[in-house]
Amino acid sequence: MIMELELTIEKLVSKGEGLARFDGKTFFVRDALPGETVVAEVTEQKSDFARAETVRVAVSSENRVKPACPYYGECGGCDLQHASSESQTSYKEEIVKENFRRIGAVDIDDPELGITLLPPASDQSWGYRSRVRFHVDLETGRCGFLGRKSSDLVDIHHCPILCDSLNRLLDEKRPLLLKAAQMRRASEGWQSRYRYVQVPAFAGDDKVSLSSTEVSVDVAEKTIWADSNVFFQSNRFLISQMVDFVKSYAVGSTVIDLFAGVGTFSAFVESPEVNVIAVERDSRCLALAQKNLTNTEFFTQKAEYWSKKRGKDPVDTVIVDPPRTGLDKQLVETISSWNPQVIIYMSCDSVTQARDIKRFGEHGYRVKVLQVFDLYPQTSHIESGVCMYRVQS
């Protein structure tokens, strides 16, 4: 039996879901915005919460818009197109602040804490994405992304958040994408276990990489090299602002860049006067980093393993940009034992970031600066940068 309820949305939370309360239970509602009253269909029931999907909007928010993409709701890539682009950034900032307050025990708005909240960084809301992972069905020639409510492939010929060169792969250059999928399936054994072949693509300034072919990107007048197989930020329009954040707060002559990737942050911190140590588990990333950097020392190891071997020699600044899982608890303790003046923490998940901030707080570090970067407009994904200082005893 389908259960529908009329719910009033209080706020947005992680994953872009609207939070509502009904009969003593918390509901997480998709496709709803703060201040709205919606009729929602319950899709999942737990003892202390439930999930639901909006069926009809009874009272609409002024920030609600008609989704621009015809695939919205069917494709699983975007989940915030029903909110105006202007409102999405402020919603995301509130989500980060709520996670910090609830999980990290840090109230960004408390004047007594003296935390600087920088204006959110945002740029164009469409056609921004230059890195993506396509799914390809070689039997039918379909290409696109997995569905929102299933693992079926949605055949897409134009995605409005992709840059032009990646969209051409979905349309007039589809044969090239199919050929890349054939090569991936032949060379990567694990791909044969799945119906759809995954093909990562990265658009450089002049050409697209569908393999280990290196392409260059201009970032704040520096040339950064990457390929489709390594991690690189998907929104090139905001990379320079993220770099500025890191540059602004890095101090001293010894800087450790953990989870360094291809060395994007290190490239703007290193100098003959600053000793930068870049640590990255992916050897391909560090091979590219060596091409991008000139005054940096490299280590190809997991940050957790390398940090244990390093000992407790002092360091001035530590930069961390971990995956969504955040930092290992032991790594937080090890970083704190180095007594850095500054810890700069870039994160794609403010839930794990808030958890780690609380752990750093147990070792005497306090948040002094926060900035939200709207790297993924039309989606609920959020990037946030934090600068922490050690409290002087």
C-alpha cells in the first residue's frame, strides 16, 4: 500500500534532501525545498526516520524552478535542478554549517569563536564539468549515466552541466566513446563483470583524454597536466579560487601536502624558500605531479603509512584533501603530533570533515576560516575548505 503524507520542509540536509517532521519521526524528502509543503510518497521506513519522494508541491518555495534538463529525475547525475542556481549555493553553505554544528561541535555563527566565514565561491552553473565517468553499453551503443532510481543506463546525447568537448562524445563523436569503451573492456579485466563499461574522460584546454593521454589545463597562469585516469577537480572554473584559499593560509618553510593528487595545491605553494613534501598513493598521480612541480619532494604511499614513518619532526603547514571517507583517526593524531601552525582541510564531504574537525579539536586545533565552494551546481555535492590553527596555551 502506497503511503502519502503532507509534509512541511524545514531545511535541506546532506544529499540535498528536505528535512520534515511528522508524528515524532524525521522524514528525508527528495525534490523538496525549505519552506515548502509537499505531498510525499514514503519509500523507506526505519525505526527513527523515513525517506520519501515529492509527489506534488502544495506550497512552493520562491526558489523553485523548472529543471532545465529533460533527463532530470530519470538520470542519477543531478538532484538539485528544481532549485534556482542562485539559491543552491546558500543552501549548501547552510548544510555545511549545520554539519559542523551537529557533528563537529563548532558553531560557525558564534561570534565568540571568531571564525571567518568567507563568501561562497561560485561561477557558471551550466556547462562547467570537464571531468566525468561515462557508462557505455557496447551491445546497444547506448552511452550516458546510470538512472536515479535504478542501475539502468540512461541514453543521453547532451548533458547541460558538461563542457562542450565532453558533450560531443555523447553525440557526434559517440563512435570514439564506443571505441574507448571497447579498449577499456579489453584492458581492464574487472570491466567484464559488469554490463556497462565505465569510461572516464577529462577535457583539457585543447583535447580530451579518454585514457592515459596527458592533457594540460591552465590554472592561474600555471600549466597543470593530468589524464582521465587520475583525480582532478571537475569544475575548472573554481580551481583558482580553491588554490587562492590554500595559498592565503599556508605559512612557514615546511609544508606537507597529503593526498596531493597531481600536485595542484603544491604547485602554488612551492618555492625555493618553501620545502613542500607531496604524499600520494597513486603512482600515476605523482608521475604527473613531478611534471607539474619543480621544488617538491615526492612520496608514493598511502598517507596513513607514510605519516607513521616520518616521525614527529615539526612542520609549519599541513594540507589535506582526502576522499569522502575523510581522515583515519590515527592520521589525525599523527598530524597533530607534528605541531603544525596551520592545517588546511579541503573536503568533498562536510559530514566526515566535521567529524575530523572535532578530532583535531581534541588535540588543540580550532577552526578559524571556512569557505564553501559550489563545485557541482545542480547537484547536492559540496566542497568546503577549512583553515585550523593551534590554540596557544
